[in-house]
Amino acid sequence: AQKVTQAQTEISVVEKEDVTLDCVYETRDTTYYLFWYKQPPSGELVFLIRRNSFDEQNEISGRYSWNFQKSTSSFNFTITASQVVDSAVYFCALSDYTGGATNKLIFGTGTLLAVQP
Amino acid sequence: EPEVTQTPSHQVTQMGQEVILRCVPISNHLYFYWYRQILGQKVEFLVSFYNNEISEKSEIFDDQFSVERPDGSNFTLKIRSTKLEDSAMYLCASVDPKRNTIYFGEGSWLTVV
């Protein structure tokens, strides 16, 4: 069975601190996709990244970076120099690879990030 | 940027009433989904829909739930007789398989009293 675990329920940091959100997943599939979504207080899910299991290269996008470690089944997300606007719930998700984006997403329980000014 | 739109944004209904949540997926998308998020909990898959039929559904999606695409543009989720535990945000999504991208709507908050 597929499962995503986000052990950190809530994290509180002060602006400009770096913060890492952990994600550990379980799947029997050898190929799969991993995702991160941001959910601000307004409720919509904002897509941040999709990574396929073939590609273990770390990715950086501005202040965001992702560390995919297949050996430990982890896909951690780091925000550098956090800002108040980063305050949101962040979800990690997993899906099958076959069929691409048409597969259902299995979400973790989310991590609430509060960035204090 | 194309958008998935959902109506209503909020609805309060009495237990036992029927509710219809509406979604307008992005045109030319072929795969549609409903997810549910109970307040403070994780987002859960309900059902996927392709080629005018359900392609997959979860255990949550019991006989009280139904989906349809009545007119080629709207994609609706109907809850026949709402229960208190149906209170949640319902998220619609559509997929562009060519771009391998999932687009979520802003959600419909349902409160059953």
C-alpha cells in the first residue's frame, strides 16, 4: 500500500530562518511521482513541484529546494530565508507513475508552517 | 493560467439534505477528480472520472455519493443525504495528460448541521 508520512505537524520559525519540511513515503512501485503542494489559508492547493522516481537530482527554485533520497524514501523540502508569506500548510503527495498525472494522489497529513515576523 | 472553478465556495446544509457541488474543469481536459479534506486533516481521494464514467473510487465514495458530467462542461458531485461527517472542503481537479499537470480548484466548503 502507498503511504506518505509528514511527521512534523507544526513548525514555527522566525522570518529569515531556513526551515526543512520532512516527507517519508512508502510504495511497492519502482516508479512513481512525488509532489509538494502549498495550501494557504484561502484553501486552494498550489502546486510546487513534481519529481519522478528516476530523477534523484536535487532541485532548487528560488528560495525553495527539494532533496530526494530514494535510499531513505524521503523527499524533503527546504525553504531558505523564510518569509511571512510562506505561512501555510504544506502537503507531500505520491502517485503511481504509469499514466502520469492521471493517477490519484496520496497525500500526507500536512505540515503547518508558521513564519513569525 | 487556466483555472478549475468550483461553486459554491461555501454551503451550509441540514443533515439529510441533498447537496450538489459543481466544478468547471479546464476545457479540453479529460480526467476529473474529487478530493475531500476534513478540517485540519489530510486531503483524501474520492473519485476519478474519465470518458463519462468513474475510473476509480475510494472507500469513502459510498452509495451516498455520485458524480456526473451533465453537459460536457460541468462536473458535479452529489451527496444524496448528508451526514455531519460529510462536513469538509471538497476539491475538484482536472488533468491535462499532455502536460502531465494536475490543476485544483479553490474548493467548496460544506458544513452539515
